[in-house]
Amino acid sequence: MLLWHFHSKLLIQAGRLRTTVWTMAFALGLALVCAPEGQADETLPFIIQDSLYRTNIGINNLDFLPAEVSLLLYDNGGHLVAQGSVQIPSLGFLNLSQVVSLLFGYSYEQPFEGFIRLRSASRIAAFAAQIQNENSDPGIIASMPEDASHFLLPITTSINPWTSTLAIVNLAARATIVKISLRDESGSLLAETERSLEAASQWITPSIHGELGVNGVRGYLVVQSLDGAPLAVLCRHTQLVTRQDVFQQPFDLRKTGKVFYLPYWFAEGLHRSWVVLNNPDSEPASVALRPLSPSGIPLTDYFIQVPAFGAVLVPDSALLAGRGDRASYGLIRGTSTRPLGGLVIQTDLSSGDTIHTNLVTELSPEILIPSVTQAPPFSSSLLLGNLGEAATWIEISHRAADGHSTAAVSRMWLPARGTVYLDKVLTNLGIPSGYGPLQVRSLEGQPLAAFSHVLNNSGARGALNLLDTRPTVSKRVGERLRLRWQYDPAEISKIQEYRIYRADRATRNFQKIASVPVSVLEHSLDATVAGDFVLAVKAFNGVQESNPSNEVLLQVKP
């Protein structure tokens, strides 16, 4: 039984990272004294404005201080054609409609294709919504940081009536050669090509399979810069008859994993889904898929082999056999002998709308959904899962666009491996209309997963990726690190000592590394071993420990 529940927020100010944490009766904040990680530089590829599409963007400020954000609009050739800047309140959110016209400063009538780069001294997270003008169908484009050069797109197609469009941005200030490889489910190489991309340019092909010289096939793509130049990549699948679009976010190959999680929504006759798993390894993979009920109870395991360099598609009729016509939802936990990428494809049989959701391999107890909405014709749903081995209280708080937390703060109890589904999530939180970020935190420090969809009245959907909101600090072996924390002086008599915990980021096996007297509000330690770590602090009253403070990620380089 734990004594106190914590809620965390982050502040970056005056060269230090500070966090402030509140409880009902006790306050504890953890800080790392160091320089910030540097300027944020994110890219939104495939920005369009024409007779068919318009593009809106949303920007989250993850810091306590106001953020100044520069927006640079480039055409496909890499020419800077318009720019502007915006200020976002602390912890706030800004929505920019028809961003192309906004940056040009007037209603831009000519068709435009290009990309946007966002730069700020603050921590920001952005996304774009590519919206069809005719029916307001939304497609979500996640921003991409400038540090990835090797991507996997789990499924592409040229089987009539579908086609797959590919967009690639070379983010480097130099030209680069990009290799594009298409493989089928057996692992066979169907086609491969290399293309030179000029510095800071975008290349878009409306049919990547046609570009590769194949047709009527299905397979996954690997996109790689041969000299390590950073890229931004995106795939859009289009139904050529209905013009329905399905966006597929790229899978950063650094984030493949042997343990992963996917969502499922199962209602026979109403929904249909497929799990797609990709094995980019030269060795075959043995995989176990374990669906979990909303209460966290394991259902029947499903075992499958994924060929070397191959892929598999598992229909829900096999994975959830025996569920009958019962509507259900939950998580799928996958384990594999080789690191995998992949996604789940979900189709609404009544409307034909389809959505792609990438599997989750990186776990965090503190996450942010970039924006949820309740503003006709749009609404947002949320599937939230506790990935941990222990039950936890979950705190969900909605932040208005000005960064202030609204009255919509909800707490719910989730069992180990349990899930909850909130259709029209803001309505469930008591907000009749509005939009903005959704902060989710496990008060016991259990890792979470969240899957959010935005829908319009006709059912068309787009998926928003969750964000890990924990601040990150980088040190080298031998460098010294200083922790600082805060507390409410009125509660000092309840505390005997503070206990500092550290865990490997992947395993989250926390171990106590220091005890600090109640009168001391900081602790210094040396970075002795290279790796990725998590730091947290607990208060001890002589009998029990509190729940953990907010977490800070520490990367120690050799």
C-alpha cells in the first residue's frame, strides 16, 4: 500500500531541467541540473494545399515557459517559399488551419506540395492533418526529428483499386542516395532502386510500385539513406474509386523490438483487423501473440513464424478465434526471438474506413496524446492500456490550448495488463466541446500505451502517435550529475528520508542507489556506465514509501 500519488510536469528554464510534482498532501519535484538538449528541429513531410486537400498543423509546447517556434515552408525542390513564427503558451497547444495560405499571408490558390520544418529552443511536438476538402476525412502526419535515416513501411500495395504514394524528404544540407527495397511476405526481394535526392528536398511518387516497375503486388518497403543522411518518410494509400486515404507512419528501424504491443477492437460483423509483422532480420523469427482482455486476462496464444526478411498478416478471425459476436477491445502482447516492426490494420465494415496503427516497443509511464477533439464534425476516441505487471491508478488530464489544465481531470484504476476504451474521450471527461493535448500518467510508475483516433461524422479516421513526455539528459562516462528536488515545507514532518532509484530504461528494474536526509534537497552522482537509464525519487516516512516522482531519462555515452 503506497501513501502518496504524484502528478508531474516539466519546466526547462535557465539551462536546467526542473520538474514539479504535486500530491494531495505532499509535493516532490525532481530536477537534473544540466544544459538543455538543444534546439528542437522537426519536419512535417507531404504538406498539400489544392482542390482536393488542405493541411492543418498542431504544435504542442512541452515546456513550462512560452515557446517561440519558427515555421519554414519549403517546396519539393527544397526552396524556402514562406516562413513565419508563432508563440505557444507554456504547456499549450496551437492549431493552424490551412497552413500554406497562413504562411504565404494570403489565400494561396495555386496547387502546392512541399514540407515544413519547425525549429524552437523549447521542447515541441507537432503533427499535421491532411484533410480532404470534399468530406473532411482526416489523415494524420506525425512530425519527425532530424536523427533517423533507416525506415520500414510495413505494408504497401498496387492491387487494384489501391495504390501507395511515397514521400521522402532529405533533411541533410547535402545530396544523398536513398535505397528503396520492396519485399514480399516470403522475404523475396521484389524490386529495388536507388534515387539521388538533392539537399533539403522532397521527392513524392504517387505510385511507388509503379516507380519500382511492379504492379498487382503487396509488400513492405525499406527506405534507407546510404550515407546516413537524416530522412523524413511517409506513405499514403489511396482507394482510386472512392478516394479514401489511409496514412501509414514510417517505422524507425531503431525501434524494432522483441516485445511489443498492439491494440485490438473486435466486434464480429462490424470491424475487421489484421496484425502485420515485419522481420528485417536475416534469421527467421518465432513469435507468440497474446491477446489480453480488458481486465488483463490472457486469451489464447497464437504462434507464428516470420521468415527472414519476410512478413506475416494475421487476421483477427484467427487471433481472436472463439470470441463469437461479443464486442471487445484490449491489448495484444507480442514476443519474438528477433526484433520486429509492424502495425495493426483496422477496418470499419459499415463505412469501409481503414486505419493503420504502428506497434509500440518503447514504454513510458508519462505520455501525451498530441490533441483530442470534440468539435463537429470531429471527435476523438482513446484506448488506454496498462502494460505493467502491477495495477495502477491512471490520471488523465486535458489541457486547453492556453496550456491551463481544465476541470477535466479523471482518475481510473487499471489492473495489470488491463485496458479501457473511451469513445468520444472529451465527452467522457465531461467536456462538451473543445480540443487540446491529453496528458496521461501512471501514478505508480507503470508503463502505459495509448492509441487515439480522430473521427469525422461519417466515421473516417486518423491515428495520433503517443509522445513520451519525460525529459532526457545526456552525459558521458565520468561526468557528474546533480539531482535536485522540491517539497512542501508544511509536510516536512512526515518525511524521514528521500530515496533515489535508477533503472535500465529497457527493463525498468528499479534499484535504490542512494538515501538522502530530509534536510538535503539534492544529490550528486557520477555517470560511471554507458547506457540508457531512468531516475526517480521516492519519499519515505519510516514505514512506507511514496509513489515515485516524475521520471527523468538519462543517456550516458562512452
